[in-house]
Amino acid sequence: MKKSWMIYTLLIGLNTFSVSVFSQPSTLTKLSRADACRDIPSKLERLQCFDAIFNTPVEQVSISQADVKYPSSWFRAVDSEKKRDKRSGFIFHQLDSSNQASRMWLTSAAVRSSGQLKDQKAPILMLECYEKITRAELILPTPVEAGKVELSIPGSPVITQEWMSDETGYVLRSGRGLPAIRAIKAMISSPQLILRSNVADIDHLEFDNSNLAEALEPMRENCRW
């Protein structure tokens, strides 16, 4: 009997506590707002909604450039431009000069018409032949947020393509094979290689293509086009 009375008293106390807590206007308001969060379809935005209502402490993480995991193509292009010396236009590299089938690539750093981009921080256009497949990539100093970017390449004819961003945002790629070949052929035929794009940082980038046709010859032979 005494045990039953203690359980009854405990239940009454808990019920009184619940009524007291949830009858507070601020608590009811929070619960009402939290209920609205459930209707948000995006998981991330839904969590942010709950965090804002209940003042959940969020750890602020500062990401420095040293923390960024650049893709291998980014390092390959940047390293190529570091070895440029006084050469102009596109410069040629081959992974193994004794093996004609090894990876080949050309790079050229962008220059704008005003000439303000002439250092290693400029975007780099890299053209590759690897495993008999042609590739075209734009290596960026800062990442793009868009998953795909519209790019127009002047030439005969003008080529407009959607280039895809990799997971880091630092590399834009054309389609492999035929799409890349079409893009490169337009680059060769263009008297002045100036890219047009729906992304401001890429629009009007200019590249020196004066030696592109000649520099491409080993790549074209290796990739058979």
C-alpha cells in the first residue's frame, strides 16, 4: 500500500511538472515553430531551423586554403605553369617521354585583355590525352559554386557546351572524347581565344593560342584524331 501511494505521488508530481513547463508561453511558441520546421523538405535547412529555434550551439569551423584537398589535375596544371619560364602560349608535358602512350598534357594560364592575370593565380586551361581519351579542363584558383557552367568557345564554328564542376569546384571539365575534341578544334581555329560564360569569373578569359595547333600534334597523334 505504501509503495502504491509513492508511485501515485510521483506520477502526480511529474504531471504537474509537465503542465507547468509546457504551459509557459515561450515553450509553447518554440514548439509551434519547431512543428513548422518539420515541413521543410531540405534536411540541412530543416536542421538549421531547429537549431535557430532552440539556440543549438554550432561549432564554427574555419577552413584555410591549406585544408583544401585539390584534385590531381589541379596540381598537374599548376606545376606545369610553375615550369613555364619565358615560354608563351601552350606548353607541352609528357609523363614518360620514353613511352609514347603515356599521359600528355598542355597548359596555358589565362590573360585578360587588360593583362592583369599573368601569374600562377590565373585560371589555367589544360588539354590532355590519357588512355587514348581526349580531355579539356579549366583549372580555377577559387572554386565555383555551380555544378555546371555554360562555356562558349570562339572558332569555326563557335562551340557552346556545359562543362561540369568536380566535387571541389576547382576544376571544370568538358565531356571526354568527342565533346573535348570539338572544343579543342574550336580553340585551334579561333583567331583570338576568349571564353564566354554565364559565370562572371570565367567570362572573357583569354588564352594565348598562337602555338596551339603545333603543340597539339603529339597529343592528336596519340589520341588518334
